Amino acid sequence: MATVKAFIRTTAKGKDANIRFRYSDGRNIQLFHKSEIMVNPDTFDKKRECIKAKIVFNTGQRQKIDRLITERKDLIKNLCIGADRNTLTSEWLENSIYRILHPEKYTNEKQSFFDAFEECVSKRNISEARRRHFRVVIRVLKRYELYIREKQSDFILSFDTFTVDILHDVIDFLHREHEIYEVYPGLYQKVPESRIPEPRGQNTINGMLKKMRTFFIWAIDNGKTENNPFKKYTIEESVYGTPYYITIEERNQLYKTDLSHRPQLAVQRDIFVFQCLIGCRVADLYKLTGQNIINGAIEYIARKTKDGRPVTVRVPLNSIAKEILDKYSGHEGKTLLPYISEQKYNKAIKDAFTVAGLTRNVVILDPLTRESVIKPLNEIASSHLARRCFVGNLYRQVKDPNLVGALSGHREGSRAFARYREIDEGMKSELVKLLE
């Protein structure tokens, strides 16, 4: 499996050094890149590949360097994945990165479609999570190009060839990629994902199409092309089911469940309950450190809003949240709590719900069929349910979306907010009583 490692190679003490990167893919491929990112070797954590957690360091500069390292790793991996393995050399990697970072140096040369897409992702002021989502789209389009080449060997996906007919063909590919994988597994050896493809719902495809449309608009604004296949194509509206969330009583039942026989699961259960009490997205949760605790509250800039109109979200900590923080105050690492990967976190949440007996049925919208289906809570619980728990239960108490939005990070009048709360019968009855 391909990996990218950041490291420093220097014997000089007290002087800033360039951070270097090594791309490895099996025994035969090792590429090196010397970046322009400079740090003092004494401040660099070789194991975690970031600025050391327990040193005095400017917060803004720390976040910038850590972000640049992550972005460069993603750029290297995205450039190498899908490239002809016969062309993979360190010199090729250096040149490819330079072209992405300095496209103005090559104004007389025609930039490839994927290089332009990578430039868009690298230069847009968006969160790291959103960059990863864009790069999923890039990899899908690379696999589409390879798939078409199986039937048309000279096919190249470019601004000129990306017509509305190709767009329709790409959409068909998005719907059938899980089937195509069975016939052409080699596509996924050349452009791999962390897991094999599964059937995609229309909402997921809509999200991917919106990212493609964003790229074409950016490309037009930056003089890359005049072609926009989305001029003749309208992305359909996404459809969402009735929101569901756990009650305060169910949250407390989960927190009080004895998990002493599964201590690692107990840790992730506690993190989930903490997330229920502050209401942040999982991407924001994983970014929290001890520095986000300010005067008895959690303060952070919501990832989805920080690049548009930055809004600092401040959520006072209640007694349970403080109890959880005290329990894990001595854990090693720079993060606020002992997190695991998001995928494993979601699995642990389902397991904890099962042990706690939180198995009541809820009605959800099947993402593939868009039909209502009934599922037990423990089968569909995930990190986002914590955010729904926070927003839904607060809304039932205060019935003011703007007040709740101030704690959840939703902007005033957000359409997305409606998906987090349920207008239940009790609230309807209270409203009708106002007419008496």
C-alpha cells in the first residue's frame, strides 16, 4: 500500500531545515521530495510527523505547518496514484509538484485536466476534510478515464473532451462503479481507495457532481478553459429523510452502561457522549486540543464555515463533559481525547449502542432506493448522531434555531439546520395551545 512519510535530514542544530517527503509503494518504488516548508528540527516530532505537542509554539504557526505537511502528503499521493509506474522518479515528482504550485511558470504550456484539478484543490481556501473529498472525485475521474481506455485506448479526459455527453457517461460510471470493479479490478490497483467501491446513493453522487461543477467554474474563472458541461445539465435536488436523534435519557443510558469488560470500547463511548454534549462535527472534534478549552468552555472555528465567514463557536462545558475531560486528562498525544480513526470510531459507536441496549427502531430514508425503511438505532448509529443529539434536544427545549445555531455553528437561516431537528407532536401541541 502506498504511503507518504515526512521527515527531516540534517545534522545542524538550532537551524531551520526543509521538511522532506518519501513516497513508497512496495519494494521497488521510493520517491523523494524536498519541500520549501521549513522548521527547526528540535520542534519536529519524527514519529507523529508534526510540530511537537508539548512545546511552546505559536498556535497559528503550528496549525499552518501541520496543515502544509498534510496537504503536501495528499498532493504527493494524488500525483503518484494513477500515474504510469514507469515514469515514477524523484525528478518527475519534483517537477510535477512544482508545476502544481507554480502554474504561472508554464503559461505557454497546456496544463492537463488532472493537474488543473489538483491545482484547484491545492489553492482553494477550504478545509483539509473538504480537500480529501475533492480528491476522491479526482480519483474517480482517473478511474473513469482508465475504464474508457479499456475500450478506446487513445481516450484522454480533458477540458475539450469533457462534453455534456461525457458528463452523462461519468454519472453512469458513478452509479455502476461497484459493478465495474468486479470486471476491471485492475483499475483499483492503479487508482486505489481505502475500501472497495459500494453502491452510491443519489445524494452522494449529487455531492460529487457539485464538486466537479465547482472545479469547472474555478477553471473558467482562472482562464483554464471556456467549456462548462454543467451549463446544459442541472444537478437534481438531494432528498433527506425525517431526522432522528437519541434522547437525553438514551444518551445517559449509554454513558452509564458498564463497559469495564471492554475498556477500549468504553473510551470511544465516552468520546461519543462528549461529542453529544458539545455538538461539533467529527472533523472539528478530532482537531480539538487542550488549547480549545477556554474559561470552562470549548471554543473552535467550525471547519465548514472558517473559510467563508469565520465564526468562533463557544460551547460551555457541563458537569458530564468536564467529568469526561478529567478522566482522560493524562492521555498521551496532542489531541483533546484519545481518538481512533473515524471508521473505527463509527464501528465502536454501533458496538456501544448494542451493549447498552439502544436498539429502538427508527424510520430512515434508504440512500439507494430513496424509500423509507425501518432500522434499529444500533445498526445506523454514527458520529453524526452525536451532533443530531445535541441540536435536536436543545431545539426541543428552546425552539429557537438561531440560538441553537450559535452553539452548533450553523449560520442564521441555514437550510441544513432543518435536518437536525424534529418537529414532534409535543411541540405541535404547544404551538396550537398558543391559539387558545
